[in-house]
Amino acid sequence: MFTLAHLSDPHLGPLTKFSLRELIGKRATGYVNWRRKRRHAHDMEILGLIVADILAQKPDHIACTGDVSHIGLPTEFKTALSFLDTLGPRDAVSFVPGNHDCYARSSLSALARELAPWCASDDGQAGYPWYRQRGSVALIGMNTGIPTMPLMATGRVGSAQIAIAEKLLAQAKAEGLIRVVLIHHPPYIGGARRTRELVDADAFEAMLRRAGAELVLHGHNHRFSLAWRRGLDHDVPIVGVPSASIGLRGGHAELACWHLLRIEGPAAAPRISLERRAFDLDGTVKLLQSIPLTGGGLV
């Protein structure tokens, strides 16, 4: 059995020192939003409890699907570097960026520089999609983060990533591996409202129909979701995890949560189950729900 922990959208805080020049453009509105809401919504003490619970379960691998930052400041990626190191050895932790990590064009170089160890392929190649094999599982990480206009949180995969990911999925299938795709935005039509959607979700769905996958994991919406889409040989479960740091002042229906995926069996007929573990009002993190992801799908 291979166990995979999935968390997303920790939105690490507080914001550290920055210059007024760095707040030019979209970051100005993002900073105001952080001051008014986000710094209260995301509770670092609760995130600490979530991380402690993840480590207590001793997963084989940990995947973080983006939004470690608020407004993509270079100093935020220094904080993210320390956070990801708390999760475990760098070869046991994987990362793909979210829209907040790609908040501005000036975010991209610092993001790539600081978080490279967690988002490079096994052969050392940088760029997306990356490919990592862990045991019987092939992890394929895609980047949907793009700088956008103020008040927009859309994402895009792009035709180049789609083409490479399709080849990687085919390669992993030929090698008899169980294929797990990591991505930030919900990669299916209707997965998020128009200002927050993956604009080329239709292209991602088409790729799944051609190449298939056994599991797709994402964040972004700060809520749990389970969707099924057509794959090559079978329907594919697409699972969204809530934010790992939403606290009592978050104004969300769902408090901080993470998912534990148990993956076993052959690639042709894998058995996958999902455990949702969430922060509770009594101050602990506990099992919320267990869901089998084998044998479900579209009718």
C-alpha cells in the first residue's frame, strides 16, 4: 500500500517585510484583502495541528497543491521553503503552485528559485509538468498559476503542458504505474465560478479521455469536492481538498482539512480510498469521513 497525504491552500502568514514598490498593481488590492479578511481567516496554529496530524499518520509521500502565499511576495516563498521542509525530506514532498503563488509576474522567478526542490522531475529537470515515481505510483504535477488582473483568480494549463502531460500519462500506463495528477485549480468544466475557473478545463478533460489517469487531486476552492470524468479505460475521480488553515474566523462552511489517500493493487485495477481528516471545534484533528474511490464514477 502507498499512502499519500494531500493538503492545499495553507496561505502562510503573517506577511513579512516588503517595500511599497512591491505593492504596485494587483498586489495592492491583494494586500487590502489580506488586511481585511485573509489574515483572520487563515490560522497558523490550526495549520500546525493539521501538519502534526499528517506527520502522525506517517504517509509515504505528501503533496501540497498550491497557494502557500497570499500575494506572491519573494519573502513569502522564504516562509514557504521553511514550511515545506517541516513536512519531511524534500524527496518525500511534492508541490505545484496556485494562483496566489503566481500573483504577479515578479512572483515567478522567486517562486521557481525558492521552491524548485519540491517541483522538479526525478531526472532533475525543472518545469511543468514534472514527473516523479514513488513506488508503484507516478506523480505528475501541473502548473495552473498565471498572473491575472485584480479580482480575478483564473488559471490556465496551456497546450504545451497538456501535450507533455499526455505523454507522461501514457508512459506511466505502459510502465504499469498508478497515475496521480496534482494540480491547483479544479480541472473540469464547472469546477469553479467564472472568475476563479481553469479557463482551459475542457482541454484537460479531453486529455483525460485520451490518456486516462487513476486520480486527480486539486485545491483552490477551499472546500471538499468529488467529481468524476471520463478516462481512457475507466472514469477518473477528481478530488478537491479544503484549505489546510481555515479557522473559526474564516467565514467558510468547512474548517481546515487534509486528505489521506490509500492506494494499493495493480495499475489496471487499483484500490483507492480517501480519508478526510479535519480540525474540529474541540481543538483536535480527527477523521471526518472515509470514501472508497474504486468502483464509482459516471452512470
